[in-house]
Amino acid sequence: MGFIIFIITTIFIIYLISNLINNFSSTNKNEFNSNYTAHSRSSYKKNTRVQSNRSATKPTQGIRSKIRQAISNNHDIKIEYRKYDGTYSSRRLSNVSFNNEFKLDGYNNDHIKGFCHLRGEERTFRISRIKSIGLI
């Protein structure tokens, strides 16, 4: 009789542990899937926006060549920049380089970073929002 109770108790404990493991793994899987889906949606939106603005990449070629020139000759640049909210701002940047922090979101060499003299710190700027650029 004691042996049967031991077996039933052991089976019950194994059952509880397996349910806990299944619940834990399905919770993490659901969190992973929702994060992945949200990330995929945001990447999709960004990628579609980039693809729909293909004609906007041609005007940035001159800006990109000036950025490359500033990087290779270690020049400061002055840019006229359209911020996310649509307002314009003039910035002077030092130590300019291409920024690939957003590469996983579909942006490759689409941003620059540099020390912004207006804000007094390193900032990142999207190249397609730069309206004019000059070497200093």
C-alpha cells in the first residue's frame, strides 16, 4: 500500500513539473513571438517607407559624397536638417562618421553621427532629412 502511494505521488509530482515547464516555455514563446511580430511590423513599415522614397535617394548622392569627403579629410560640416516633426534646424557637426546602429531595421549607411555643437553631445542624423550640407 505504501509503495502504491509513493508511485501515485511521484507521477503527480512529475505531472505538475511538466505542466510548469510547458506553461513557462509557452509564455516565453508567446512573448518572443509578439516581440518578433512587433519588430517585423516596424521593420516592414520602415522598409516600405524607404522603398517608396527611392526617388529621394538620388538627391542624397551629393550629400553623401560631401559626407565622405568630410570623413576622409576630417572636416566639420554644417547641415540644414529637417527634424522628425518637420521643423528645420542648422547644425554644425564634428567627428562625423556613418552610423549603422539601425542596420537591422533596414538602414545601411543611411545615418551619420557626429558631435553636435548646438546640443553639445554626439547626435545621429538621417541622411535623407539633410537638405543642405557644407564643409567647414
